[in-house]
Amino acid sequence: MAKRVGIITSGGDAPGMNAAIRAVTRHGIFLGYQMVGIKRGFKGLLDDEFITLSLRSVSGIINTGGTMLHTGRCPETKTRTGMKKAVKAIKELELEGLIIIGGDGSLAAGNALSKHGIKVINIAASIDNDIYGTDETIGYDTALNTAVEAIDKIRDTATSHDRIFVVEIMGREHGFLTVDVGLAAGCEFIVVPEMKVIIQKLAVELKKGKDRGKTSEIIVFAEGCGSSVEFAKKIEKLTDLEVRVSNLGYIQRGGRPTARTRILASKFGYTAMDFFHQGKTNLLVGITDGKVSAIPIHQALRTEKKFDAQTVKVLRNLSV
Ligand code: F6P
């Protein structure tokens, strides 16, 4: 009988997860495995919700957002009892190992499972791009493009009304996505958790921008910095200018994956199954300097990804 390998998507969905599921499934079947899709993240594992994946069941999904397996956050697996239940479920399903597609929460689950002797490969997928061990996560490029497209539209109304906009970007407690969105959308200011902002100074700079003839100014504001509404109120008070807030929210998580995201997801999925087949497990698959590679899960988990402050400098110098 063919050895069985499980695939699970967990945590927040990211565009390109489907492309990764397709790649893992098809390459897994090619390598002689029976591929089992666990539904609804780790909750589905505990609830025994799974499907057998075939070559055809992953047809027509490379171009779709979300995850065909559904996903979720499962606080139970953070407990010892929950983790034991997950290990038991994996054994009962007679899985040789598990491919986990997700972000940092999934990485923690992968680490815990590997400590219990389960063969795991994590694939980095999250719009936040906050995982050490990969220059880019699946879904990040799509979210970046979605946010930039939205800000291009916001710019039209901001310019027409001579307004300042604060645009809130997702990213949990990090500003990786915010910084790149800001640079690509030609925004004037960035507020991210990684860098201290003195609001009074920012207000002065905004006014100077107006004096230089700017008709609109856009501040990209990372969700990890608190309330964008409160921040906007303070800016309005300090500048006496009209300020509006737009929270891009969950639209950043959806939509058709870009070609770049699909390529990344396909390569990650293919490589994950290759490593698994070679007996190389307990790894996170990512990309470094253009090369798909892997590092131990525990290393990815315990190392903070470096924030590139240079990007902020470039943005400021160019948004004159
Ligand atoms: O990790 C992806 C992400 O979209 C973060 O940017 C955000 O903070 C979080 O998930 C939102 O989580 P939830 O889907 O549980 O509301």
C-alpha cells in the first residue's frame, strides 16, 4: 500500500495556498504517495475531517485565492493535550508525515509535532511576509499588489479633495508588507511597529509637503501600531488638515494569486515533497537569494526576520 502523506493549510489564508496544495498533491502522487487533505486546519485534524486528494481534485485551483482545504486557527493545539490529540490523529490516519502550509502559527505547530516524532515540512505562506528563513512567503506578492491597486484608487480621491489619508495595512505585529506597499504606491509616510514615529514631527513634515505643492499625502499605517482612527484624529488636530482613514482589511487576503505567487507556491510545494521523499524533514521551505531552500523549523521559529529600515529611507527621500 502507498504511504500516506497529509496536507494541511492552517492560520490565516493567503493567496497561492491552492497552488501549493496542487503542487504538493501532484508531485506527491508522482513520487508514489497517497495524498490526504486535512480540512479546516488543525481543528479538522482533531475532528477527523479529511479527504483523499487525486490529480483531478486539485484541477482548476492554481488561479484561485483562499484554500480549497479551508483553514482556521486552533488554539487547542497550543496546549499539551491538544498536541497529543493531534499526534494521535496523525497516527490513526496512518500518515507517514505532514506538509503544513501556513504562517508563524503553523510553524509553531510544525515544531511541536516534530518534537513528538512526526515528520513535518512547513511551507511558508502568509501575506505578512514575517517568517525568518524565506525572503518571501506565499501570498505576499498578491497582497502587495492588491494593496497598491487600492491605494492608487485612494490617491485619486485624496488628490481631488486635497486630503491626507491614513491607510491601514495588515501584518500583525510587523511592518514588512506596509513598507513595500508604501514604496510601491508612492506614499509619503510609513508607520510601522519596527520604527518609532514622533507624531508631532510627522505633522510638521505633512505641512511642509503641502507647502511644496502636494495635493494629497498618504500615510501607510501598519495594523500593529494600534488604532489608525485615533492616529488620524491626532494628525488632523496637529495639522488642521482634512484627514481620512481607509482600512484595507481582509481584501488583502483574497483574490487571484499573482503569477509570482503561483510560481513561488508551485516551487515550494514541489520542493517540499522532494525533501520529504529524500527523508529530509522538520524543515521550513522558503526562498533565499532567488533559490528555493530549507532551514530547520526550530531555527525559523526562534529567529526574528530582519526589518529593512533602508526601504523606509528610500521612500522618504523619494516622496518629496
Ligand atoms: O497573518 C495574516 C493576518 O491577516 C494578519 O495580517 C492579521 O493580523 C491576522 O491574520 C488576522 O487574523 P484573523 O483572520 O484571525 O482575523
